[in-house]
Amino acid sequence: SKAPKIKKEELHLNFDNPAEEALRRIRAFSPAPGAYAFWGKTRVKVLKATIDPAQSPGGGEPPGTVRVSADKRFLTVACRKSSIRVAEIQPEGGRPLTAHEMLNGHPDIDGARLC
């Protein structure tokens, strides 16, 4: 039997949900069609991520807030419970970038909100 067609709404990441749910969505849809979020008006695909082991539940940041790890290897995105560590991200129309490369090209992503 065939699986139902994936709808565009299913690809959108909702950081108001627990981090585990966002991570499952990222893994299911990576690399294509790709789970995405919006950074301002730009759509970004999240290609590789893990649960952030250092974050306590809630994390203290509003859901979707992006922080850069101390070693600049990961972008940490707050979720309702815990956070995810993004290792690879792809801006709309661009190539896949590591978190470090994204930070070099877009230093203003630290503190930004993904929605």
C-alpha cells in the first residue's frame, strides 16, 4: 500500500512542542523534502540535529530562540521542553552549512527566533 502524501504543513517545525518531537520531524524529512522553520522571512531547513544534553527542561529561553554553543559548533534552539543542537542548516536558495559556517555568514543569528 502507498503512504499518504506529505503535506507542506507537516514539514514546518513547531518549537512550542517538546524537543523530541522536533528532532523526530527533522530526522524523518532530512535531507528531502526537509523540515524547516522561518528566520524572519527566510525559510531555513534543519538537516542535522540532536537533543542538547546540557539543557534543563524549559531551558529558560522562549521556544525558537537560537543560541550559539561556546565552541561555535552548534546552534542551540530552545523548545518547550529541553533544546535541540543544530549541526547542519540550509538557508533558502543556499547550500547546506555547518553551524559554524552559518555563524560566520550570519552572526546575527545568535539570539534570533525561529518560528
